[in-house]
Amino acid sequence: MTGVGLDRKTPVGLTGCAPNLLMKFRASLLLTAAFALLAFPALQAQSIDGYGFAYTKDYEQTSSSAPSLISDPYTFSAFVEGTGLSGAYTLTHAGSASSPQSLPSVGIFRNFESIGYADTTALNAAYTGAFSMNIATAGGPVTVTSLSLSGDLFPSTPWISGGTWSGGKLQVDASSPYTLNFNAFGDAFPYDNVELYVDFTPGIGGTYDQQSNPGADTNSFLIPSNAFVNGQTYNAELIFIHRADTDDEITIPGAFGFAAYATAVSFQIQAIPEPSTYAMLAGLGALGLAAWRRRQIVV
């Protein structure tokens, strides 16, 4: 897999530092871009498809036990997604962080992230108040002032249930369909949804991704057989997204804008053969060893 942030250096448009840098960058960047694609799949010919900003809280799960909040888990991100993006894209806000803030080019869209906030107090102090976004469109620059974000309205924490964990990884037999079960979102609003990403690079694609319908109280995803390759380990994220404020084609025709709270859990998937396959491989290994020993004693 190649793309932004793969080598764990600071990606374009990303400030600060914290554990799980790659997964945090992937989480908020992907959830914003995919939201726009999910809401308006037929509008990809538009110059601007989606825009907005989000607060994200990050957890990590390494066993069947409840996920753990990572250190400095809070992130702010802002994005514009579309085709042929050019010109100036900036975010202005009333917080203590730099403002106005430009949105650098990342893959197929413009994105900015600031990570590493210890709590919501620090996050709100840095990015809050009267947000506005300056967006270059085919018809000229447009200033969006309809979206706001402050406080603590994060969804419940995603928690993967069932399955087998070993060495901190969820064991999945790639040759068979796998149902990833998790707790229900609960009280999902019309634009809220659940999203799953596996080794996904913004603007390029990845191994696997799936999204629930907006407003649906989803508690499982069915991963088809052969989505993974046995023997490989994959980085994955399950995200609950609450879009607290929306601008549905009002300010920019054909574009969906939103301000969101997201709670994400990162985990690893280890694709393994089913137990019977392991037994067969072990048997073949024993046969190979016996044959090798016989070769050593031939005179």
C-alpha cells in the first residue's frame, strides 16, 4: 500500500504528534471524504462534492476486552472533497490555533488535521466558535458560515465483539465470509452512520471498506471471502460518526457540508487459514521433515 502517511512521517496538512499517527490521520481524513461520497454518490461530476470539519476521539482494541483510549486521543480535521480542485481553500475559526488555516492538497481533496489533544477542553480551546470555510468553486469563491462545532457530542465507543484474538490481532479466515460484530451505534440521527476501513489510503483506495446507510443502527458488517489474503496482517478502523450540523446543498449546490463528531477504534486483522488448513500444513511439514531425514541417512 502506498500513499499519504504510510511511512508514519507527518503527512501534508497534519500538525502535532501522537501515538498511532497513521491511524489517526487515516481516520478523520477518510471519514470526511467518504461521508460526502456516501451521501451523494451520483454527484461526482460536480466541482465540489463535500466539505466540513470534525472532532475525532481515538481508541485501540487488542482483545475481546473493551477498547482503550489512546494517549492524546483528540483530533480536529477540515476537508474539501471534489474534482479538479484548484485555488484557495481556507478555514477560519475563533479558537487559539492558527487562523485562517489553509487546507493543503491531499490525494483527491484538500485536508488539514491537528492531532494530539489530551481532552475536549484543549480541543475546544484550539478549534471552536464561529467557523467559516473559503471554498474555490467553478463559479468563484464561496464562504460557508452555516456549520458549527463545539462541546462534547461524541458517539459511544465502537467495541468489536466475538471473534478470536491472538497476539493483539483479530483472527479472520480469509477463505470464508466473516461477520464483524460490534455494539450498536444507538440513537443514530438521520445523517449518522458507521464505517469500516482496512488499509485504506486517501485518494488511492485500499484493501476493503464498508459503510452503513445513514440513520441505520448497524451492529455488524459482513466481510466477503477473499477480501484479505491469508498470512497477511491489516490495519483497520471502525468509526461511529455523528453529524451534528449539516448544509445539504444550500450554500454550494450539489455539495453536502457537515460538522461531525467521530469515535474511532483502531485494530489489526490477521488473516489466517481455518484450523483444518493448519492441520494439513502441519502434516505436510512433518512429511517434509521425514523425507529430509531419510535423505540424510541414505548410504
